[in-house]
Amino acid sequence: MYKYLFKRVKSILPKISETEIIALKSGGVSIDREIFKGKIDYSNLYDSSSLKKITNYEKNFIASTDKVLELFGQSNLYPSEDISSKLKYLGNAGYLSMIIDKKYSGNRISVSAQSKILSKISSYNPSLGVVTMVPNSLGPGELIQCYGTDSQKDYYLPLLSNGTFIPCFGLTGPNNGSDAVGMIDKGVVEVVDGRIKIKVTLNKRYITLAPVSNLMGIAFQLTDPNCLLKNKKSGITLALIEKQHFPDLCKTYHNPNNCGFPNGTIKGTIHIDPEKVIGGEDKIGEGWKMLMECLAVGRGVSLPATANGSSKYITYGIQNYIHLREQFKMKIGDMESVREKFVDMYLNTWIIHNSVQFTNHILDSGSTPSVVTAIMKQQTTDRARNILNHGMDIYAGSGICVGDNNFFTKFYNSSPIGITVEGSNTLTRGLIIYGQGLNKSHPYIFPIFESIQNNDISTFRKNFNAMLLEITANYLLLFSPHKFIHNKKNIDKRLDYATLKFSLLSNFIALLGGKIKSKQMLSGNMSDIVSNIYLSYSILWYHHHHLKNNHKILKDQSIEYLLNDVDNKINLVIDNYPIRSLRWFLYPLRSKIHSTSLENKNILYKYIVNNEELKDILKEDIYYKHTVLDKMESIQNMDSKTAEYQKKYQDIISVGEYTI
């Protein structure tokens, strides 16, 4: 029987490329493994012993960010004549080396502290946020620190730390974007003047910091047709280029939506020494593995932090605005049509805030879960865009006319950038989150795949039996009413039930084998389901560990908001499951659709706006001194009938005007 199963499973398994296998073996897993198993270990989720507190040094460093923002203001950083001096200032102040160890003169701090700093900077000056983010992400500082030779570390890292070297990393080009290594630039080993050199032809674009960078990391496909290298290695390779040696590589720049940060091209044909490969010749061909293991910061920390900063800034601004702005002789916050949009904004902001805190905790604990970081990148940037759109609807004319009181345009312009970079959200949702999750986070799928690759029937039997036993046990749990409460009165139990159903549904989706790659609408909806479940557990974790009061109404409605989408998506996947003969097995997984109580939105609205602890959390990690938000706060407790109030009120609702 097992020989037949072995052959049958082998026939439906997708062909997985070497780069995909490397991606699956890189990084780690966390709570995503438990979600795919269908059961969460609450003793781990609620364990306080693993929590890391922000140190006094980190608190002081976070506080010092206010001084930097005061100094830099809200103006775009690029193009400008003084950007070099500003970058040097950031380097000397420790903002470009937050991931570099102190032994290399770096300013390494926890992920949580780094996230707070990036949130605050991005909330006030998005262009400065990007400039600060890149050296602390896929730099190439992190690559050098993790994989560089000792001499590369000793030379480059101190100079990166103090801003002498401004880094960038060249990966994408006209023919490789989300498909990062698809048609990547080529490098070939040849002899030049009696010395072995690597000839690289570069055509990179969308490279952040390239116009101002003097240390470029580059990725290319290396071949050695004449076997000139001692180790005879080839493949995706990463190398370092100092601009002083190749000044003509960066001659043009892009203008990403007038967002004011340096972004441009790296073009030309150059010859470099093999020792310029990050990690030396021994690391030739290992570039994809190195990239996969270093993507967590950008996906899991930097972009979610910027989404967190912009969302909090916008939501706090609108919360103040709707209590001041009058239309139809009433505050617009008393209008249900406005409340409906604001509550949606707030729930999404709360979800982003909670999930950022939870993910930072996971990363600070030493885990590098690639599926979780992909979820965070896609979910936080998409939700931040929805918050932005609702906020602009409420702020109306003040949000579309450029002027001092318009705090939307800077975020509106930069929002699509976060959604595009580090892998397009469309493909991250349709291909990466669930596709990689099924292979990496599922406890048995990849071991079964490896056993087939190795023609190991014994290991196949062991994992197949374990998977079958777990599926059977989980399926029986569906019909155990004492285990789950199938209604919205107990939101925690409803979440457990949704997790169980997702796990079971995933095993049926796995039967599609290689067809999953082409069924991207199905895969995308499964991505939404697992993402919403992860975000729900982040809310449970945050409310348990970080709130003085439990705020049950906010916790329950936030998770309900996510689970309502889960229920709809589960039904959608079942109704469109391609193997009709098995579809009847899925009907017990169908979800009862819960209608949302509109009155609960009114109740939640009043709870939110009258709670000081929640207001303080919304103000946390954003900066708004000398902005219209500052003005809004200043008149909150003033008598609206006074002339002083009316003068300030008219100033707040004014929009930019320019002489014809």
C-alpha cells in the first residue's frame, strides 16, 4: 500500500526549483507551525518569562529621535544639496547601525526598539524613514555581518556604522522584480591582465539609496565556463562594490511618487576581484540562501513599523478631527456614517499595532519565521492603505489640497511603495504566504517531499502515518461540542475552531499538488485565512501581556472583525475546491456567517474615544509636534464659544491657498 501511496504522492508533487528549496530551508517557524497543526499551545503564547523589556539605553535612544525629527523637519531628503551631511549625522548618531554589533562600533538594539524608532520617524517624515530603514535592513550591512570574511567585517562594518559608507543593495532590474532571481544580471569569470576577475554586467533599478550610496551590494548569476576558480562554484552570488572605483555606475535616479528619498539605477559593465564576493570565494553561489535568511528585517520589521507609524498618526489625527469639525450643526463624530469608517480605521490600526508588537517579540526571541514576516509585510501595508483611504474620506477637502494642514498626501504618495517593495503584495498573497507556509510551516508536507526526493519509503511512511493520524483526530474534534463554542459569544473558542478548520482545509488543498501554483485565487484566499488567524492570536497575546485593563470589547470586536473574514473565505475556498468528489468531506468545515452588529460599532466608538489608556497607545511611537495634530490637541479643552477657540478652529480647518 505504501509503495502505491509513495508513487501517487510523487506524481502530484510540484516540481520545486533549487531556489525554492533554499527558500524553504532558510529561516524558521514559530506560531505558524501550530496554526497549520490546528492547535495553539497557550502556555507558550501566555508565557511571560520570554518577554524582553526595552533597556534604559534603548529608551533614551528612542527618546533622542525627537531631537533628530526637530532638526530634520518634514521636508523631503532627496534631491537636496545637504543630504550627505544629514546621512553623516544619522551615522554618527547611531541611526544607520541599529543591526550592527557594538564590537564593530555599531549601535545594535532590539527589534522592538528599532521598530519603535522607525515608526516614529516614518510618522513624521516618511522620506527620512526610508533612508533610516534601508541600512538597517538588507543593507548590505546585515549580509556582511552574517556572512562576510573577518577582513570584510573589520573594514566595512565600522565605516557603515558611522556613516562613512552609505550602503545600498542591488537586486532588482528590468527583468527581475518579484521574481528576484528570474533573469538576473550575469557575471562571468575570466582572466584580465594575468589576474582572475569577475566581469559583471549590471542593469539594476529601483535601488533605494543608490544615488547617494558609496558601498553597493550587488546580486548576479555567476558562471565559470573555463573553471578558473579553485572551488569551481557558480550560481547566485553577492559582491561589494565601492563607488570610488566605479564612479559611472549611478548616473540616473528615479522619483518614486515625489516621496523624496534617494532611489535609482546601477548600470554598467565592470570587473571585480573574487575577494569582493561577500564571504569570499567560498560563498560564491550561495547568494540566494544568504538573501533568504536576511529578508526578515525588511519584511517583518521595517515595513510593518512604517505602516504602524502612518496608521497611528492618521487614526489619531482623525479621532481628534471628528470631535472638532462641525457640519449640519453637529460634530461629525456624532454621524454614524463617519463613525462607521472611523471604527474600521481604528480596528485595522489596532490590528497592526498588536501584530507588530507580537512579531517583534518573536524576532527578539531569536526566531526568524519567514512565513510570519511575509504575512506582516503584506497585511500591515495593505491595511495601512485602507486606513489611509477611509481617513481621506473623512478629512475630505483638507486631505486632497496640499498645505500645512494636510497630513495625508505624504502618506498617500508613499503607501503604494510599501506595498510594492520587498515583493509585490499581489504575489506575496497569491504565491508566497500560503504556498511557502504549506511547505514550510506544515509539520509533515516538506518531510514527505524530502523523503520522496531521497526515495526513502520508511521516512515517507512515518510522516504520512503521523499526518493521517493528526487529520483524523482534528476531524473528529469538529463534532465535539464540548471543545468548541460555535458562536460569537466566546471569541477565543471561535478562534480555536477557525484554526482547526484551517488546518483541515489545508490538508485537502495539499492534495492539489503542483496545481496550487496556478490556483492563485484559491491560494490567495488561504493566505488571507492564515494571516487573519495569526493576527487574531497577536491580539490575544498583546491584550494578555501589555494592557493594564483587558479592554474585552476591543479585543473581541477586533478578533471578530478578522474571523468574519475567515469564515467567508473558508466558505469561498470550499465552494471552489477543484476536486468535486472530495468536496463533501469539506462541508463540515463550512462556517456559519455571523452578521456584524451595527450598534456594537456605536458602543465600541464611544468606548475608544473615552478611554485614556487607548488614546495614549495611539499616540505612542508617533511624532506630531508643530503640526495640525498639535493644534487639534491644543483646543480640545477650550470653550468653543470663545473668540480664541474660533480663531484656532478656523486655522485648523483651513486648506492651502496659493496666489494665482
